[in-house]
Amino acid sequence: MADEKKVEEKKNSAAPAKAVTAVKKDENAKLPFHKRIAKWFREMKSELKKVIWPTKKQLVNNTGISLVVMLVSALGIWVFDQLAQALVNVLITLAA
């Protein structure tokens, strides 16, 4: 029982531990400019190898869908614009 009190007192009296902050070293800052550029191109090339490129069929399909969505959106905006223009013209003729 006495031992438990001593352990408890040590826990309570101990100073809180200081937080350690890690400093991340910037390896690119140490390299000369031309080597950083070369490293960037090497890393880009390795990342592009990981990309799953679409097949021709997928590309044509996605392009077609995009064009249809753009045309429908443009048509919707045109219709709204024509309705708004007609409404403004009606309001102008009523006010005159």
C-alpha cells in the first residue's frame, strides 16, 4: 500500500514530457536546380507508367458523352436566355 502511494506521488509530481517536433529535411533544397528538374522528370515518368490509360473505345464513348452533356447544357441556357429576354421585352412594353 505504501509502495502504491509512492508510485502515485511520482506520477503526479513528474513534470510533463516536452513535445518533440520532427523537422522534415527538404532534400530538393540541397540539390542544384538542374538536378531537381531531372529528378522531377524521372518521378513524373515513373508515375505516368502507373496510369491506366483508356482504350480507344472508352475514349470515344467518354468524348461522345461529354459532347452530348455540353450540347444539352448549352440548349438549356439558350432556352432560359430566350425566356428571360421575352420577359424583359414584355415588361418594357408594359412600362412604356
